[in-house]
Amino acid sequence: MNKLFNPSDYFILFAAVVSMAISIGFWFSGYKDEGVYIGIWVPSILGFGNYVKNLLIQNKERKKDV
């Protein structure tokens, strides 16, 4: 049975949540520009995680075909 989430998936999700929390902290501390800048990292982190996961899946499929 395939697992839905790997440990690397949890790491990427954790990094995105930490980035969002830091962004919110900056925003409410009065550093709104810094908060927005750090908040923009969240979709980038999640997109990078999705890209890496797709690469790993493709490599597994290639190994099965050989």
C-alpha cells in the first residue's frame, strides 16, 4: 500500500507553515512590507515541494519500466 505523505512532504509543509507564521508575526508587529515579502515564499515553497515530489514519482516509474 502506498503512503500518501512521505517525510519530505511533511518537511515542505512545515516550512510553508513556519513561513506563514513568521509572515503574520512581521505583519502584526508593524513590519508590513517584510510580512508580505515573507508571505510570498509560501506558494514558492509548496510549488518547489510539488516539483520535487513529481520528479521522484517519475524516477520510480522509469525504474519500473526498465
